[in-house]
Amino acid sequence: MNILVVQRFDLSSVSCARRVLSQARELASRGHSVAVVDFPNPERHGFAGSRVSHTHDSIQVISLSRKAIDIPGNCRRLANLDPKPDIVHLWKSYPDAALPAICAADRFDVPLHYDWDDWEPSIARELTGSVPAAHITGCWDRALCRICDTCTVASSELRKTAIRWGMDPERLFDAPVGADLELFHPRLPDPEIIEKIGGKERPVLVYAGQLEVTFYANQAVDTLKMLHQRGIQARLLIVGGGSHEKDLQRHAEEQGILSSLYCTGYISGDEVPRWLSVADVALAPFEDTLAARCKSPLKIAEYLAMGLPIVASDVGDVLNMIQHAGFVVPAENPEMMAICTAKILGDTDLHRSMGIAARKRAEEQYNWKRHTDQLEAAYRKAIRT
């Protein structure tokens, strides 16, 4: 099968692009021919350690212009691909990606598959500061539910919304995020990382994720503060960078715990497991917003694969993802998060059993092979009909 994947990020530097690249690699490993659109952003290439590998013998990368004025040219570029795709896979509903994808599907008379994984209006509003931009993005999501041939959804909240907006349930497929089980797996703490963070004499908590839009790392800092108040002198490792990193450090300074905070800044996706290896407990705080309820959090899938006990906010599909691999607490409740973290740190048997349950959950459900099974099923459904 020839698959054209249209997404809107710079594959080299945007951390969430690991998702689409993981899909593409898994599809290619199954014998499919995969072409992935790239929107290079030279401004991001100066970030140290931010580059993401997207090389694969069976993946073709098609670079398009980021400028809005070039959208018609991008449409023409995709409409003249050779060989023609059998299906067009669209990830992210923004017009700069959606218009070329729709044009390509129409030009080649092939199905359009929509890969829906986020509540995009909230993200668009935070990125642009514009209410009209958020509204336009929401309109695109609504329209795609009506015009796509099949759709994968990352969460039960998105499934309900897609049906409410007119999507045929028979054409909807559940595809939560996954982890690369070969890259993310239980391992001994990496000695080089231990040295960088200043040793492992104290328990290490980890929060993984970008510090750009919709980040919740401040709650992890508050959790650390409450652990210190309980006499547990843990450290907090932030794995990821972003424009809010200095804000996070200021917050930690105000709480009097800046010396117990370590931020990696931008790192490549392949480096993430090395940093996670030194953690004792993984934190996944969220706010109870529509955007959070729509997510299938990649951080949780990767925590599970690493065999890490997790303490997370009970928002959306989080409880179902974690099950016996940790504790879920009410959203925006760092005190309960600290209490549960302390319980895990103080009980060796509980820590071990949660770690085993975490890896099992990843192997059985939250991995890219299982995710791609759903993608292939959606593709077959679209092509048959």
C-alpha cells in the first residue's frame, strides 16, 4: 500500500512529531511504502539537542513551504506525486496541512483518513493567542468528521465528539498512542545521567513532556514541594524543553526548591529513555479541561513501557491507561499526588508490582504495533468502500 502522510510540523525538531514518525516506521516495517510531509522550520534548528531522527530506508520525506502564501503550491506538489498514493493520511486539522491533503485525495480519487489525537482549538488558541484561529481550527475538525472516509481517535472523548458531529461509528477506529517497546523498556539507571543530575542518593521523580502549550509541569513542582514538607527530599527531573522553561524555574524558586529541580531542555526522542531510567516515580499531572480529556498522553505510554510506577491526574482516559501501574488522583491536586508518591517510595513491594504492571500494560495495549493494527484496519475499510 502506498500511504501519503500529511502533517504540519518540522520533523527534525518538534518532539510530538515522534508520534507520526513512529507510525511511519511501523507501517514501513510491514512492507508499506510511506511518504511523510515535512514543514522545515530553520528557526528551530538552533535548539541544542532538539533534532529528531526521521531516516528510514522505506520512508520518503516531502518538504513543503511553511508560508501561508505557498499553500496552493503545496497542493500542486502533492497532487503531482508519482507513484500515486492508495490513501492519504492527515494528522492535524490545520488548513496548511488539511488543504494539501484534501487536494491530493481528490486529485488521485483515493480515500482520506483523518488521524485525530487532540482538541486542536485549545492548542491553536494558546499558540496564536487568537480566538478566531481557535474557532477556525474547530470548524476544520468538524468538517473533517463529515468528509473523511475513516478516522482514528486517540481517546473516548474524541470518539464521542466525532459521532456527535456526524461521523459513522463503523468508520471510527480507536487508536491511542503507543510507545516504542524496543527503545523504551525497563533498565538500570544510566550512569552518565546519574552524574549529570548530581547522584541518586535522593529519590528522583520525573515529568516528561514539552514545556510549550498545555503543559502541567508546575503541578509537578508543587508536588515536590509537598513531599519536601513531608520530609522526603526528592528531586524532580523535567525531561523536555520549551518556551515556558524559565517560568517553571521561577515557580520552583518561589517554592524554595529550585536546587531540587533539573531541566534537560530540548533533547532528541531517542535520548528520553536514558533520562527516564533514573526515575523512581513518574508524574503525569493534568488540568480537567476538554483538551486534557481528549488526549491519549504519550508520556504515560512511555512511562508504562519503561516500567515506571505512575501518579497521574484522573482526567479522560488516564485511569484506563494506568490501571494497576500506579495511582490516579483528582485533577489539580498536588497534595494527593504527593501522598500517593510517598506511598510508592515507601513500599518496595508496591513499587515493584506497579512497575511490572506498567510494562505489561504497554506490551498488551499501548505500543505502536497495536496502534498501527488499528491504522491498517481503518485504511482497509476506507479503500474497500
